[in-house]
Amino acid sequence: MGLDDITARVRKAEDAAGRAPGSVELIAISKVQPLDRVEEVLKAGQRVFGENKVQEAAGKWPAFRDRFDGVTLHLVGPLQTNKARQAMELFDVIQTVDRPKLARTLARLKDELGQCPDLYVQVNTGEEDQKAGVSPEETDALVAECRALGLPVVGLMCIPPVDEEPSLHFALLAKIAARNGLDKLSMGMSSDFESAIAQGATCVRVGSAIFGDRVY
């Protein structure tokens, strides 16, 4: 495993699905990875990364960005409203908008800051109690509210239940996105990203298969 192997598998999955080469973005999930591993992947040319926590990203990425040009940073973990300002200043993309209160906070900060990252609405496709995300039946309303607030919602994101066939959840997410006119789909991780690409993923989130096991 490693960056080259995963990149090759993404390209192969694109080809198998009849997708254009390079149409799927690989997000390297660098949460709780040692700095030396992240630096290796940066040196290998990867520039799109995902982090789960605002605090961890704030301690890691400003220094890397000073040394490596063109880094794009995605927030892929739950966002508390009290961390929203810091998240908007640090991340290029926030993938975890999942409730109206957060949407309203982001809209207020967008007006204050004069800018806003691209946003994805996170959908809890398995309707799991312990997982963040809006329920599938409430997604249309949240997307509409975000748009009414002037927020730049570009797509949807999901994390399927570990014990269910992920392709069913990817297909559901694609269907919800299509009816809302959203063309970006963040779905698929180390174990199932090929299936996600077959179902229309525009970005896949891969961590341990690139970096090795996480170090907690």
C-alpha cells in the first residue's frame, strides 16, 4: 500500500466505471498521523488532505503550507459551532454541514469574513444514532436552507454503516444529490473507494491505506 498504489487503483476504478481520467479527487486523510508520514506524502506530490478535528489541523497545517504550495484542506469530521470561525479560516472545504444551526452560523461568519469554504452536506445514510449527518429525508430541506442563506453548497458526503453493503448507501447519496442539482459526491474510504467511484464519487477519502495504521 501507499500513495502510488492507491492513486493507480483510483485511476483503474475511473477507467472501469467509464469515468474521465482524473475526474476523481483523492483526499489523503491525515488525522492522527505522525508529521513525518504526512511530510513524506507531501514530498511525493499529494496536495489534497483531510482532517477530522479543527484543533489538530491548526497545529499541523500552517507550517506545512509555508513549505508546500497548493495544499487543499478538507474538514471531514463533525464541526461544533464554536469552532466554525477557526474552521472557515483554516479549511478550503468543509464536508460536514449537518444541521440548520451550523448552516446559520456559517452564513453569519461568511458575511463577517467575506469568504466561505466550499461546503458539503453530510448525510447519515444509515440513520445511525451515533453518527453525525442529516437524515436522508431531511437532506433536501437542509440543502434548500443553505442555499437560501447564500452558502456555497457543492455536494454531499456520507459514511456508510460498517456492517452494510456500502454501494447501496453510495447509490442513495447519488440519488439525493441528483435531485438537488449537486454534482460533487464525497464517498468511499480505504476499504470501499472503488465501489464509490463506480457509483459516481467525485472525491474519495483514504487514510490508513496511504499512511499506514493511525497512531493514537
